[in-house]
Amino acid sequence: MLSADSTTPLAAAQSLYDSDDDEPSVTLTEVFTWLGEKKARIGAFTLGVALVSVVLALLMPPIFTARTTFLAPGSQQQSGSAAALAALGSLGGIGGTLGAKTPDDLYVALLKSDSVVHGLDKRFNLKAHYEADSYETLRRILPTYVRVSADKKSGVISVEVDDKDPQFAADLANAHEVEITHLLARLAVSEAQLRRTFFEKQLQDTKENLIKAEQSLRSVQEKSGVIVLDKQAEALITGAALLRAQITEREVQLKVLRTSATEQNPEVIRLGSELRALRGELARMESTNGGTAGSAVDLPVGRIPEAAIDYVRARRELKLQETLLEGMIKQYEIAKLDEAKEGPALQQVDVALVPDRKSRPARALIVLASTLAALLLASTWVVARRYAEVRRVNDPAAVTAWRRLVSAWSFRR
């Protein structure tokens, strides 16, 4: 049997362990002994917390979740409209940030936009339903009840609505399809939609200009008395109007093309060359010094009799607007056909049904988690308190410091 000689390594290690900062050593047996001594108190506290958690869990109202899904256009359809999607990033009045990197992100942003939220608020009176005193408050708290997300792999966009009323949750989720349809009807999301809205605006402007040209021509006829020109002047007017119409059509085509192409694009270069040639021809026809005498088409404006010069200009403007109107109508119809071929921009895949089971709260989980937390808290409190008592008994200085601390914070003097 080895002796406890202080010169041996074992004895030296034992002496260091026994004199380690005078800290009281606590074994696992002692810990369980402390817990056993206070088992009644621990059990009572745990049972009390469990009963309270059961009552609170039963008082919590059930929440139902309704879900609808949408399918965004595929990547093959979006290749030609990437620039149109990026252009929407600067649009105002639709809320949030539309600097989306993918079409899915764009449609998620649109579903969360102020335009959609305003429409839903008018339809369901959301401020009163969620007890929001203002629209800003509603916009801040609505993401708590309505969640819009996109699955990056499948491209499916889901809208989930939580509410105490299952019917209201389903109706609110399905109403997103109506509101996003209204929003997309006035926004140009795809390339064909961009062209359609552009030519629609141009067509409306051309109609207004045509009405003004007709009124101007009638005013000139009443002042000058000129009713009809000879064939030579009429040919000049028709030719110049056709050239102006061709120039305007190519300018419009070039403006639309530049939204999705650079200046180095072959189509942009071709249209630019045609525009320069047409403008040069129009300048030659309208020159007062150019042209060949006797030519019906090349007759310059300056050689028309002075009395009819105002009539010529008014008649030419009317002819120009008529020709432009015909061209704009053709372009507008083409854009509408292309838009119809694309199909709906956002398709509803699953219609939200009235949920028949609640999604939360998980009452059993709440009670179990609360009970375990109470048990751990009570056990920790018992062990910590007994450990503090043991340390104070073994360390008189700690007892004195503790009493000073209690005295310092005591209100009794």
C-alpha cells in the first residue's frame, strides 16, 4: 500500500486539489440530495406553472391558415422582357422596393405593394378588422397575418393568411388574385405589354392631334376660301405626309426597341439609317429651292401660290395625322395580339379553401414546454441556493460580504 508521502507525485497532486482556492467541493450525490429535500417545493412550483399554462393555452383563440399559390411566367417568356422588369424598379406608388433580381421577386413585391393592400383594405375593411388606427399601422402589422413568399426552385408564389375566422382567411387569400390582376392590367410587365401600353398612349395622342388638324383645316378654309387644290399640290401633300408618317413610325419603333437593346444592336442601327434617309428626303421635298420644275411629287412648298400656302400646310398636317393614325392602329393591334399570346402574367394555381383545422396554437407543446421550463428553473434555484449556503458556511468572509450586501439594499434602518 502506497504511503501518503508528500514527495511522491500522487501526494503532491492530492495536496493541490485539497487546497484549490478553498472552494467547496460538491458531488452529484449531494446535488440530488438537495433536490430530494426540496422535492415538494419543486413539484408544487412545476404543477402550478403547468396548470397556469393549461389555462392560458385553452384561452388562446385558434388561428386558421388559408393558402393560395400563383405561378409566375416561365424563364423562356421572360427573356425578352428582362429590361421591362428592371424598368419597373423605379415606378412609384406601388410600395416596397421593386429592384427585383428575378421575376419571382418582382411578383412577390407587387403582391406586397401598396396598390394591392389598398384594394384589400377597401374590400375587407382591414383597418377595422385588425384594429389599426391608420393605414401606416395597417401596413406595418399586415405582414404578421399575411405572408407572401416564393419558392426559388419551383417558381411557385404562395400567399398565406392567418385569422381567427377560417372563411375570412380564405376570402382574403383569394382576393390577392383579383387585386394583382387589376394592378398588372395597368402595368407593363412583359415586353408585349410594354409595347401595347406605349402604342395605346400614342394612339390616343394621334386621335387628339387629328381632331385639332381637322379643326385647323376648317378654319383655314373659312379664311382663305380655298376648298380644293390641284393634283400637283395634292400629290405633294400626300407624299410629304407619307414620309412624315414613316419617320414617326420608325421613331416609335426605335424608342420601344431601345428599352431592351443597345445602340450596337443591328435592328437599332438599321432603323437609325432609315430615319436619316427619310429625313433627308423630306427635307428635299419641303425645300423652297429644291426639286425639279414640273414634277408633281418634287414640287416645293415655296412654288405653291401664296394664297393657298396656309391651306397646304393645314391639309398636309391633316393627311399626316390620318396616316399616323392608320399606322398606330396597326402597331397597337399587333401588340395586343402578342400580349394575348403570352397569356396571363400571373396564374392562380391553388384556390384557397376554408381550413377545417387550426394551424396554431399548439396547446400540448405550450403546456409541455412550460412545465419542463418550470421544472428546470425550480431545480436550478434550489441547487444554486444550497450551493451558496455551503460556500458561506465554509467561507466566513463570504458570509460577512453577503450580510453587508443585504444591509446596503435594505430599506429598514
